[in-house]
Amino acid sequence: MAKNKEKAGAGRTIVILLVVLLLLLTAGAYGYGVYYFSSHFLPGSMVNGFNCSYMASEDTEDLLNQRVGAYVLAVETMKNGQEAISAQDVGLSYVSTGIVKQLIKDQDRFTWFLAFNQDKNYDISESLSYNVELMGQAVDNLKCMQPENVVQPVDAQIQDTGDTFEIIPEVMGNALDRTKTEEVISAAMLRGKTSVNLENESCYRKPSVYSTDEQLKANCEKMNQLVKVIITYDFADRTETVDRTLIKNWFGYDEDGNVILDENLVRQYVADLGLKYDTMGQTRTFLTYDNRQVEIKGGDYGWVIDQDEEVKALIAAIESGVTQVREPVYLYSGYSRGTNDIGSTYVEIDLTNQRLVFYQKGTPIVDTPIVSGNPDIEGCGTPTGCYALDAKESPAVLTGEDYEANVTYWMPFAGNVGIHDASWRSEFGGNLYLWEGSHGCVNVPYDKAAEIYANIEVGMPVVVYE
């Protein structure tokens, strides 16, 4: 029994000794690992893409120096193209800054036994340097940078084919953003990457507008709608047509990029209409009652397009999509819209022969001698020109600085100058106006004034000449 107890005690002692020995060995191995990895990289350590596991700082720097010297970056371009830039091309070199030692010092060496399956990447690009000028030259020397190999991107756009507007698809091109390309390549080389894909790095310039762009499609559709409209201007014996040939040149864009009719371009067209068809103040060749041709200058009769309002109206008419015949918006209107805007109904006053003839639809209905203003007295001569009758008033009192006259029929055409009866006169015509002329008005016999008044309308032309 005693011998069995001794044997059991000896066995326990051996086990204890083995456990202690194992613990001592484990502690020694752990301590050695802590000590070793105080100056060496842990397993799975990558520096600038190079495996530096178990390496001391000096060995790591030697490796970096060797690898940097032989380093080549594969530059992948569009459509599986590939070029290369070497460390020598750009003067790439490793510069010891002490960062490798610092990385080893900062790693968690006390848990080294957990690092065997780690994947630790260190980026010490600041320890690499390159020649900026050489880098620029290397990038410029790439085949993908040569002008003969470059196609610039082109935006999708709307094009007039002659019959319709169509969207021409974008051109992707292969032009690189020079600045970004150099930045991407430089960064890749500093990080020791083996390759860089310029397309994946978004280095290629791209169109800003694609054929699938909803606004582009909407603009194209609107253009085709607007040019379908035909606007015909009616100028009596003449017409002007606004159709596709004009409208297509008036397109512009608002601040949001939507197609509009450019008001300035439409305004230019309306201004041209005014130059062609406005007649107020224009010199006219007039055929007199005795078949003489005289030039009529001045006066306030005629047509004037209201350009501001007509620009708005024309834009609205086109945008309505309705083909139509229309007249412009007028600021001033004449009595006849034909080329001869005086027409066939008018009052003709011949100052030299002191005669008034009133035509109605080409037929003289009043032909009478007159007494006009005295041209030898300042401010009393009857003004010449083509005027529009301003008003009709019956009876009326005419007043001036030194006179007051009661008349039955008053028909002003040039301010305070007009046609009226003159009951105080018994004679008309001849040269009476040279010594018994009026203050500027056209005096006519009472019965003639009544007949004129009964047939004349406000706005009718009154042609006065010498």
C-alpha cells in the first residue's frame, strides 16, 4: 500500500514538472516573439504592395529600393489598350524617412501570435518621390495622348436635316483629362500598384449631353412642332409668310435649357417688317387731281407697327401651333393698307391753286376753292404733308391769341389746323390767302363744309401740298 502511494506521488510530480516546463517554453517562445517582432514586421505585412513579412527595417528598405528601381506601371487604356511607364521614366526613387522603423514600432507585437492569418497593407507613398517634369513628359508621351490618336467627345445635339429636326447621337471619343490622368498615374506609382485602368478611374472626358437626355428629346419635339406653323401677314395687296425657313432660325434656350423662340431674333424680323411696311412720315409720290405727280413729305398719316406688342403676338401665334392669316398689331393705322396707303378716299388740298377736292372711292364728291393760311405771316402758313383727320366737331368755337371764331363744322387734321366753314367770307380761291389768309386753317364755303363733314371720317387721309 505504501509503495503504491509513493508511485502515485512521483507521477504527480512528473506531471507538474512537465506542465511547468511547457509553460516556461511557451513563455519563452512568446517573449522571443515579442522581442523579434519589435524589430521585424509581423506576418502578412505588405509595404507599398511588397511582402515584407518577418523583415527588419533595413531589409525592408533594401527591398523597396530594389523593387522601386525595377518598377513598371501598366497603364490600361480604352478598348483593352495597354502602355507602360517605368520608375526610370519618371525618376521614381525610395527615400528613407524612418517611417519603416516607425511602422514596426507601432505594430502590436504583443499579439504577434494572432498575426499569422492577417493581411496588413501599409502605404508609405510619402517615402517615394518622382521628378515632376519627367512625370509630365512620360504622361505626354503616352500613345493615348498623341493628337493623331485622340477623338474628342461630342455632345448629342439637335440637327436640322432640311425636313425635320433630329437628334444626332453623342460621340464618346477617347480624349483624356490631362490633369486627372497625371494625378491617377502618379498616385498609382507612389503606391506601388502594378497597373492602373484609366477608364475605371474616370480619366476619359465624356459628353455632357446624351441622346437619351429627356430635355434634349423634348426640345427636339418642340422644335418640330413650332416649325409646322405657317403665319401669313396680310398687307392687302402684299403678304409676308413666316414658316419653317424663318422659324428655325429663331430658336434659343432659356436659363433652364429649354427651347424657346428668341425674342431678340423675332424682334429683328418685326423691325424689318416695320422698315418695309410702316408708312407714317414716309415720302409719298402722289397723283394730283390734275394728273401731276408731287412728292408729299411729313404729316402724321400712315401705318406704324407696334413692335413690342407684335413681337409678343407673333411668338404667341407660333406657339399656338395654329396656321393662320393675321395682321400685325398697329400703333397707328391708316385708312387703306395697300401699297398706296392713301387709297381712293381722301381729301386733297392744293395750296398753290387754293383748291380742295374730296374723293370718295375714287370719285370726287366735293371740289371747292379755299382760303388757306397766309404763308407770309410767321406761324400762319398751312402745313404741308399727309395727315389723318383727328376729329369732327359741330358746332365749335375756334380760339387763338387774338381771335375767337364760331364755326358750324370743324375738322382738325394737324393739331389746331383743320378744315372749317367761314361764314365771314364771301369769296374763296385765287390769291386771297396772300393778304386775307387764315391763321393756318383751310376755310371752305359753308355748303361745301357741310358736305365734307357729312362724308368724312376720323382717320381719313388729308393730303396737303403746294
